[in-house]
Amino acid sequence: METARQLWQERFDASKLRDADFQTMSGIPVEPVYGPSDGEFPGEYPYTRGPYSSMYRSKLWTMRMFAGFGTADDTNSRFKEIIASGGDGLSTAFDMPTLLGIDSDDPMSLGEVGRCGVAVDSMADMEDLYEGIDLGQITTSMTINSPAAVIFAMFVAQAEKAGIPRSRLGGTLQNDILKEYQAQKEFVFPPRQSMRLVRDTIEFAAAEMPRWHSISISGYHIREAGSTAAEELAFTLANGFAYVELAMKAGLDVDAFAPRLSFFFNAHIDFFEEIAKYRAARRIWARWMKERYGAKSERSMQLRFHTQTAGVSLTAQQPEVNIVRTAIEALAGVLGGTQSLHTNSMDEALALPSDRAARIALRTQQVIAHETNVANVADPLGGSHYVEELTDTMEQRANELFDYLDELGKGSMLEGVISGIEENWFQGRIADSAYELERSFNAGRRTIVGVSEFTEGNEEDQIDLLRITGEDEARQRKRLHRVREDRDQNAVDIALARIRTDAADSSTNLMPALIDASKVYATLGEMMSTLEDNFGRHVEVPVI
């Protein structure tokens, strides 16, 4: 009978190791992993210690920096700066009008164009956004949800126009609409209609885009809204199970799409709790995928995730201290085994990141990767009594929440999650947790450096901020008007009519119609309004 260590050793490919000295600064050799021969190892089910046998010994995490502001030209310049500074993955932030599926010249967009991300109205903006960037070589993440299918269609269309086939495109579409109703509130259509669009993107990517992650199931925003770490863990995975059931209900084999699902977690300031959260997430996902959903492929059981440091932990006071917070949170993500990482900039509590602040944030990751030696060992905190106990407790608390949702859905996590949204159960849990945390700050049981304690020097804080002006908004509106003047309006009308027809038939995948409409420069607002004709608009009923 082979030991667990021997099974792990068989998977460990020494020929793929990074060119690095795997020893301490004192010259002590460092093994790839530590632990008893009969214990758990990385790359072995249930993957508590990591999805891959060699982890960062072979490949460091992707340093994926978030960028997006003003016009597509502005953001394209920032993308190129990130790549030149050593970033190897791009994450695109969109402005509020784009996130809500409306065009820059919509009356509701006034004052918001380009403010919290880049404005994208049509494929023309998408072309400008990635001009001069080889999308066949660099991976791209797009933080978009309710209009995700439309933005995805524009992305595919512009790449193909640039000569890059969809099969070569690698990256991630966030596309997690469930957490919008639970936490972030940037929804357009009702939940069940929105899930139709998610289903269509999953089907499309599974069939035609083998390098693409069609959905990034996102706990980040749940945590930013005020949940506990255990709630972030449970709600995120529950949403993941709901998407699995959605795709299986559509007739897809679980192993045909599950390997392309990815996750997105918060890295908050409670260092060890965050590490335990990531370890528990891998274990829970593996067990559910194998035992409940019948997955056979290891890739379907291996939870892979992106991490972003906690924006909500940053302070406007003494913003340089945010560099310290971000470094600690980033280290938790690395020690927890993340596959990619974004580090927030010190000025994000005040404005969009400046060039200098974004560079320091990237350098924070590079110091962790290349100076600390923490990447030389897989799961270096595995076996710690504290970390193992926290991991078990996280799993136990998550299971209690799963039991409630499973009962609510009468044996279906898909129905349980949607019912939980419709009944405001998720929203209530998150609000209660946020309230309790705020009470602990107000009562002095928790300290925020520079805010509740150690405030000397606050009055001297002056840093240069990135400002988005009304001129930027005017430029974007002029760009949109030129696109409308130059396009073939008859072709646009035909394309929108096809979207309306396909939307009326729930069995028809909408992605081909959306891609064709993108190619003739139909706008985001036009396509979303056409879908709204069939889907309606969601209005949340508040709990009083």
C-alpha cells in the first residue's frame, strides 16, 4: 500500500520547477512540502493543502492588477504600464453605467462615466481598450455581472477582428449574478432570467473557449458588504453549487464545464482565519463535486481561486498604513494557496489608484514572491494546530448554512439560493454581521490604526490622487456619438431583432446573437434594453 507521500511524489514533476534556489538565506535546503507520510498532501483529494502537487515551486501565482478608469484609451495606457512593470494578468474594472448596462449618454449616467472604472459602450471601446495587447498571450479578467454576456460578446468579437480566434483567448468573466442580489446590488434583470444568461455563457465557453473561465464565483463582494469569513465561504460555495446545478439542468455533463469554474475570495486582515477559509473552501468543493454531483475529473474537484486584498479594510486616514495592511492580506492569500492575486493600492479609500500607488501595490506582490521565500513550500502552515482547528471550524459553520439552503430548496441548492435571495435571507445575514462588526468598533473592542487609535499625524496626510473630470465624460460621449453616426443602422436593427427573438426562446443560446450585434457596433444599452423587453427589470423589496 503506497503512502500518501509516495502518491504525491508520483505527481510531483521536478522537471517543471522554477529556476530558483530552494533553500533559506542561511543555506538550509527546503523541501517542497512538509508533513507526515500518511497525512494530506497538495494535489491530492480533497486538496485542502492546494490544488497542485508542486504549487508555487513550479509556477508563481498570477499577479493580476485591477485597472479601469476614464475612457478605453486611458485604461489601455495603464494596462501597458502594468505589463511593463511585470504584471502578467489584466483585470478590467468597468464604470457604474457599464455595470448597470446603460450607455454613457443615458441621463442616468451623468456624473458617473469613467469614475469607478472604464466606460465601455460598444465594441469600438473594446477595441481601444486592448489595442496593442496580445490577448492570445496575456490572460484577461473582466469584473462585470448583469451585462456580462454582452460585454463578453464584445470582447470575443473584437479579439476575432484582431485576428485572435476565440479558442486562444484565456481569462475569466466574473459573471456571478447571484452575489449581486446578495451583496453588491448591481442587477438589472430578475434572478431567474439573469441565470439564463449565465447558463448561455457557460455553455458557449464550454463548447468553444477551452482556455476561458466562464464564471468567477465571487465571495469578495459578499465580504466587502459585511459578512463574516464563514459566511463568505458558505455563500460563495453555495452560489457555486447553484451554478453547477444550473449547467447540469441544461444538459451539460459536470466534467464538461466544472474545470472552467473559478472562484474569487477576499483576503481580509484576520490573517490566520483567511488562510483557514481558503483551505476549507478547497476541501468542501472537492467533496461536494465528487459525492453530490458525481464529478470524475480531478479538475472538476480542484477549486482554483483569485484573491484580492480587502478594500473595506483600507482607511482614508494615514493612507500609507494601507500598504502594510495590503502586504499582510496578500501574504495570507499566498500562504492559503491562491492562483492569482490583486493587491489594492494605498489610495483606494480616497480615489481610483494613481500610477505610483498601483506600482507599489504590484511591488508588494513581487517582494512576497521573490524576497520572502514563502513560495518555496506548499501550504507551509499546514499541520499548525491553530490553522487546522480553524479550517475544521470554518467547514463546520459552512455546512450548517448549506443545510439551511438545501432544506429551503427542497434538495436543490439552485432553488435554495434563489429562494434565499427572493426572501432576503442572504441580505439579512450580511446586514446583521456588518452591524455587529460596526458595534465592536464603536465599543472599542476592535482597533483601527489611524482611525480609532494612534491618530496623531492624520492632519498631515496629503497624497496625489487620480481625478476623473467632466472632460473625460464628454470625450466618452463624443466617442459614442461618432460610433452611432458611422455604423450601419439597418444592420444594427436586424441584429437587435434577432436578440429579441432568441431571448423569447429559453432553449436558444443568446451568445451568437450578442456577438453578431457587437460586430455591427450595437451598444451595450441597446442590447440590454432589448433583453429587458423579454426579461423585465428586477426591483428589490426591502425588509422593514
